[in-house]
Amino acid sequence: MNEALKDEIRTFNAKEVLAEMKDISGSMLDLAYSAVLYSNREIAKEVFRLEQTMHSLLYKVRIAIMLAARNVEDAQEFAGILQIASAAEKISTAAGDIAKIATSVDITSYLDQADFEEATLNVTIKPSSILKNKSLKSLKIETETGMHVLAIKRGSEWIYSPDKNERLLENDLVITSGPTEAIPAFCKMATGMEYRERAREEEGIKRKTITEEIADLIADMKNMSELMVGLSYSAVTFYSKEIAKEVKDLEESVDRMKEELEILVMEAARGIIKRSTFDELRALLHLAWSSEILSDAAYEIADVVLRDIPVHPVFLASIEESDETLLKMAVKNEEIFGKTLKDLKIETRTGMFILAIRRKEGKWVYNPAGDAEVRNGDLLIMRGPKEGEETIREICGAVTPTN
């Protein structure tokens, strides 16, 4: 080991690095899907760069933890940290595999963002935009619309994971991700014009009917695997076996979906003689396999709870350091009882994504739909920007449970 690396490890902060691994792996997923949905090689290259960063971070975590363990109790607690860090790296590897698709084949004609629970959008800042010449920090885009800025293209330069002090300039191409219902509001802010959804045919994109079921399955696998990642971190953060067991059940569902998709792809390939079409169908399989790897990694995180592995306090500290927070919040505001999540517009008002609702009688509703009602005694499990915590507390009139 060279002296520079030794010095780096001596000053190593496990809390900060674990938070960085969680944030990077999440950003990589969004960027990877952006690369595929827009068939963009430049974004794919950034995913590959981040993948190498993740490999390096995991290596340093392993060394630092081995040096820190002083007894059996330490080793047991650090084992859970290592398992979570290893799973985060697997998430980044899956993101890298997804991004590779964008470098070899265009499958945009097979996909429809309307099927995805979180949309990826690229929009150009127009002269009449209210976002122009303002910093991301002052705009509070995530808590005002629910959209998260992944990257900015300024001329030929790309700015990935932009700093909050970064200003949006006229003609910037902004790539964001967030709830589908936030698209009209964000587009109006960026262009100064009312958003008009264009038909796929109008954009020159026509879904290949032979793959309708395949596209739906891929969307379901994407939505489910991303939900699982959020639930798995929640399971460890709140040390909830109920949530961890749901992750295990969902992992088995994703496995079944992948098997079903493989059969559908083989049926779709029957009689096809064009090599390009084979490459497209193979890329769709590749996307599904990557989603399965994501679900496996999520299960690996939740498995820490299922096997009663104690988690070192450094993990909870890393969650607090992360850009995205996890919240467990009891609903106390009588004014919202009986209202649906769609009525409350929680995602677009706060940037918070509701992972699960635990009803008063103990029943769990995972990945609740927009028509799910908020009831007296509900407990919400959420992920989202720290800036949205104050607003969601006001909406729920909530206190955070201590157990």
C-alpha cells in the first residue's frame, strides 16, 4: 500500500463515506435510467466514472473497519456495516450495467415513462424562465416540485450532481427526476409556457406492439426494485423486521417477473431475422437482469435486520449525513384524515416519497397508490430531501416516534 493511501485511511471518516456511498449509488441509478431513456452516451460515461469511485470507497471501508475492530462485539457490529456497504456497491454495479445499454443500442421505442413511478425529464431553460440566473438553493426545486436536478449541460460541458450554489442559466439543459405529476409544473418554471404532453407518435416514437407486455414488466421491475432499495434502508434505520420481510417477499416477486419476461422475450424473438431487433430485445433482458440485481442488493441490506445483526451507530449517523433523509412519522393532523395522497400532493409539495403506510390496526400498505387515504393513527415511512422535513411535519401535524 502506498503512503498516500495509508494517509487517506488514517484520516478516513466511515460515517461520511457510508453516506457518500448511499448518495452516489442513488444518483447513479437515476443517471443510468436517464442515459437509457434518452440514449445518451455522455451520461453513461459519468455513471461509469461513479462506479469506479464506488469500488474505491468500498475498498477503503473494508480496510478502515478491519483496523477499527478491537473485539468480537465490534466485529459483529461492523459485519452489518460491511454487508450494507457491499450491497450499495452492487447497486452501483447494476446502475453501470444499465448505463452500458445506452452505449450500444437505442431501446427508447420500447419504453414509456408513463409506466414509471418516477419520471426522468430533460428540459432547456428558456429566456422567460423564472429559474434563470437563480441558484438551486434559492429555488428549492425539490421541495417546490418534487423534482431533483441530476445534471446540467451547459454548452458542451456537463455538471453532474450540481452544488446547491450552482445557478441555472439560459439555454442550460437540465436533467431531473421525480414524480410524473410534477412534470407540468417544472416545465412551466423552466420554459415559461404551459406544459402540453405530446403523444409518442408526435415525437416520432412508436411503441412496438409485440413488446407491450415486456415494456410493462420492465417498468414494474424498475419500480419495484427502486422501492425495495428505499424500504431496505428504512428497515435498517428503524430496525423493522416487518419492513425487512416485505423486502424479502418483493425480492421473490422480482425473480418471478424476470422469469416471465425471459419467456416473453423469447416469444417476441420468434421469426425475427433483423440483427438490430435481436440486439434491442437482448438489451431489454439486460435491463431486467439489472433490476433483479438491484432487488438482490436491497434484500442483502434488509437481511442485516432479518438475521438480527446489530448495526453500529456509525450507520445511523451516516443516514443523517446523507443528502436524502428517511423519516418515520405519525399522522396527527385531523384536517387531512380521509384525504388521499393525490389530494395532499405530498411528493410535489415536499419532495417526500411515501414508501409505506402502517395503519392503526397494524396493517402495512407498501408503495401506496395516489388513491390511498390518510387515516387517524397512520404511520408514514418516507424518503426525500432534508429540506422537505419541516413541510411534511406541518402537513401531518406529526411527531417522530422514538421506537
